[in-house]
Amino acid sequence: MAKINTQHSYPGMHRLSVRTTDEDIERIENGYVRTHSLGEDASPELQRVISVEGRHVPEAQASSFAGRGAMARLSRFVLSVRSWATRHLHHEDQRPDSFLERIRGPELVEVSSRQSNIRSFLAVRERPGAVSSHWPLARFNVNSSNNTNEDKKEEKKEVKEEKKEEKKEEKKEEKKEEKKDDKKDDKKDDKKKEEKKKEIFVIDPSSNLYYNWLTVIAAPVFYNWCMLVCRACFDELQADHIKLWLFLDYGSDIVYVLDMFVRFRTGFLEQGLLVKDEKKLRDHYTQTTQFKLDVLSLVPTDLAYLKVGLNYPELRFNRLLRISRLFEFFDRTETRTNYPNMFRIGNLVLYILIIIHWNACIYFAISKVIGFGTDTWVYPNVSIPEYGRLSRKYIYSLYWSTLTLTTIGETPPPVKDEEYLFVVIDFLVGVLIFATIVGNVGSMISNMNASRAEFQAKVDSIKQYMHFRKVTKDLEARVIKWFDYLWTNKKTVDEKEVLKNLPDKLKAEIAINVHLDTLKKVRIFQDCEAGLLIELVLKLKPTVFSPGDYICKKGDIGREMYIIKEGKLAVFVVLSDGSYFCEISILNIKGSKSGNRRTANIRSIGYSDLFCLSKDDLMEALTEYPDAKKALEEKGRQILMKDNLIDEEAAKAGADPKDLEEKIERLEAALDTLQTRFARLMAEYTSSQQKVKQRLARVETRVKKYGSGTLSVGEGEQEKPEEKKE
């Protein structure tokens, strides 16, 4: 039998070296080498059988055995299928190595398995006794497909596990975030609670409570300023009423202590808001100079009573440092009172009396130090019964102080040097202080009479005008009576002048408070919007009519309506307070038989106070409220229909031709003004254009002249007259 050479029957099979590199692995994975050894899928037993067969068969017969031994090839195939089946079942039962997947990841596991398979394939191919398979490509595809399926399943499981773990981690993170949010909310709640706790009771400086407390604290301050110096100078006053003074002194000390607590709780404005934080209030008060003075005023200097006795009230002079509270009380009262000028005058008189009082006490104390009756300047000898009484001592000293400070009258001349010095100081104080006080009193009195003087000046000017124009005596008397009525009833106030310094919001509130109820009485305005009523309230003008004056006459063009505040008016019936009239004539209702003219004579019976609303002001306000305008016109139309004063055909006809004519006239006037402005602008434009052209022509001539070099004398002479002409 002929021998078959298997080396030539499988030309596609190439021998590979045992040493494998990364390039060989990549080439096999990419399909460049598609062969696969039997040793990768076969079990070790199968490989052992094949190797034994190779050993026992001689080399000469090995090739023939491979070629003609069909049974051998069939046995190898059966063994390979059996080993593949057992391996496949083994892989299905085997669990994936989660530890390797966690460390390497699924891709690294797949690559490592492929590399190990390829290397085992290459090792089997290089064995000397190894027999090459006839179906290496099929085996490799089957194994690779099985490996890929297993890898896909493992990847799916890993993805599912990763998703589960991610969900668990997300839930844990959400729980942590919720806990953090809860903690934050708890912290916020705690902060809010702390803030609420910090918001303590605070006194608003502009409130009535604070003003009432100023009234309370002003009393002990005034008591100390009046009585301490008096008790220190007049011994009888201190000794005869010692219990009363102790009660008043320590009662005032208690009020002083309470005042410090009030100051710690007195708010102040920061960026327009009342501060209610305890620390800020405390810092704000303690950083002021007044805090130091308040502390000094409460120093217990009267503890020295225990050593020197109770007849030394001058030890309590530090209580006088609270004088700022008295000044603050006076300032607050001045802004709150309805009679500020009278209060200022009384306040100045009080200052004068206190200065005289202190000067009298000091005079008596100096007389006591020098000696009573030692000379003519000091107080007389108290041993004389007439001058020994307490009342005479104080009144005599007060009289001397008044004469000295006011520099009125004669006083006994001083004798000793210290007496001269005291009198000089008194004169200086009297000149400076009383000159200031008297000047302020004079300005206050003049301010009090300023309105009267201004009003009288107006009356005098009108009297002079009527005398110059030779007005009848009856009319002159009516004018003077009208002015007298205005002055006696306090109706001379110009509301616009008084309210001009207020912001618009406060002006509107005052006008609403004064006039809104009156405006609501008008039928056509009863159901109007609040915004429109506010606009109209600001446009009401008060007017006063004297007895017998005609407010309007029949046939007059209605340009305003009137609302009666006070007084009586006669039409066909008597109109009283709260009535109104002429409201229809200012609405321009289409189809009105009377048009915009008055339909009756209205006369004032006595002095009447009216509010006037002009037609222009009403229309200006209605431009922003078109719905209200329609409603007002409808109400006016209904009123006219009740009185049978409307022409329904004219009302339905459309626009009033008179109104159209007025609009056309306005448009023509506006067009004329535009034409004149346009003509003026065109004239300015043409003149400026001519000037520009002339300048350009001059520039061109100069360029021609100097651009071509020096010109000849003849050319220069020819161009000079041209420039002169230009």
C-alpha cells in the first residue's frame, strides 16, 4: 500500500514556535490564524492517549497512521466531543469568581482566558508527538462561541449585580442626604428659635409708651435740678423736712435705675427697620457718652452721709447729669403739641426761672461764707427777725438775682474782691444768656403773628386797589366782609402751600381723609373704582362764596361741578350740606338737550364752602379709567332720561359734530405748528448746507493753488480776486 504524506495534504497548517508573544496572540484573536489545537478542548486523558499512541508508533508509520487510520481519527473526534461536553457542563455548574471580577473586571477576565487558551493551543502544536487535527477551525469556533456566550451571561449577571449595588448605594446616599437635610432643618429651626428668643420686648422711640416714660423720668430730673441746690444753700429747708427729702431722693434713684433698663430696651432704626436684637441694643447704648453719664449719675456718693451726716445734699450733685432726659422730653412735647409757639415761649421762661433760681442760691451761699450783714452787698444779718425767716431769705436772694441778671434797677455795690468777681460773672451771664433768650422770644412772637401780618397785607393791597379803581362802597364792604369771614373761620390757609413739602402718598392720604366721604355722596361717583376716587379727591379745590353770590347762571357753559361742604344754596329748591350740582354738564353726554350749559340759576344764601371739580381735571383722571368713563356717561344718561332731558336719536346718531369740529380744529392748529417748525428747520438746513459748500470750494481752490507747486505771479493775481468774490 502506498504511504500518504500528511504534510502535503494539509498545506494550510503551519508549525508555530512554542514561545508566544503578544503579537501572536493578537494575530490569533484577529483571525489571522484561525486554526485551533485539539489540546485546548480535549481533556488531559485524551492528550495522554494521543501521546501514548505517538510513542508506540514508529516515526515511519506515524504518518501512515495519521493518514490511513480512520478509526484513530474517529476515536480522537469522539474523545474531543466527550471532553468538550464534560467541560461545558462543568462550566455551567461553576459559579463565576466574583473576587476576580471585582479586582480585574469582566474585560480583564475575558482577555486572560483568551490568552491562556491561545497559549495552550500553541504549546500543543509544538509538541513533538502531537497529531494535528483535521477540524481545528470548527473546534476553535465552537469553543470561542461557548466562551462568548458564557462571558455574556457572566456580564449580564455582573451588570445586574452592579445595578443592584448602585441602587443600594443610591438609597444609602438618599438616606444620608435626608438625614443631613433633617439635621439642617433642625439647625434652622434651632436658629429660628434662637432668633425668636433674641427678639425681646423693645420700646419704639416714636411710640406713646416711650413718651410717657420720658414724662416720668423728667419729673425726678427736674426735682434734682431745682431742689438740690436750694437744700444745699438753705440749711433750714434741708433740716426741717429730712424724711421727705430722703423719700424723694431715693425714689428718684429708683426711677434713674429703671431708666437705664429702659435705655437698654430702647430700639433704634437701622436701614429703616427697628432693631430688636439684645446685643445690638446693648452695644448701641454702652458706646454712647450718655451711658457714662448715666453710670456717673448713679454712683452712690450719698454713702458719705454715714460719716458727715444728712445735712449735706450737695453730695448728690452727680444726679444732675441726667439733664439730657429733660431736654429730650421738651423736644418730644414740642413736636406733639398743637401749640408749638406757645410751648417754646413757656420753655424759655422756664429756663430763665431756673437760671435765676440757681443764681439766687449761689448768692445766698456766698453771703453765708463771707458772713451775713458784714457789708452792704451780702445778705443782711439773719439775727434780725425780719431777715431770719426762710421765705424772706429765698425771696430776697431771688430779687437780687433777677435785678443782676436782667441788668434792671440798682443793687448794692460789691465791697470785697470775691464779691466783685461774682458780680462780673453775673453780668456776663446775664448779657449772653438773656440776649439769646429774648431774641428767641421775639422771633417766636413774630412767627406767631406772621400769618396775620401776611393776611392783613393782602387785605390792605385789595383796599388800595378798590380805592384806586373807585369801586362802589357796597362792593368794597362785601369784599371786606368776605375777608373777615375767612379770617374768623380760619379759612385763609392755602392747602397746596401747606402740603407741598409732603410726599405724594401722604398728600393722598390726607385728601382721602378729608374729602373722600364728601365725594362719595355724588351719585355718579358712588360705584366708581377706588383709584379713580383718589385721583378725583386730589383734584378737588375748596372755594368760598359770600351771601348773594351766584355760583352759576342759566345758560353758562359748564366747566366744573360743585359739592357743598357747608352753607345753603338756592336753586328751585334749597340745597344743603352734602348736596351737589352741575355734575352732568361736565360729562359731555351725547344727546343732552341742554348741551354743556347750565339749566338753572344757583345762588348762595349765606357764606358757603364748596368743593370744585373742573371738567379738565375729570377728563384727565378718566383717561386712565376708560371703563369708569363709560359707566359715568351711562349714569348721566339715565339721569337725563328720567328728567326727559336727552334726545335719544341724537344719542344714537353717533359722534357729536361739535366734538368732531373741535377735534378738527385742534388737528389743524397742531398741523400749523408742525409746518412752521418744519419750515424753520428747512431754512436752517439750507443755510448750513450753503456754508458747507462755500467752505468746500475754498478748500478746493487752496488745494489747486498749493498742490501743483508755486504758481506764477499772474495766476496768483488771478486767483486772489476769485477768493475775494467767494
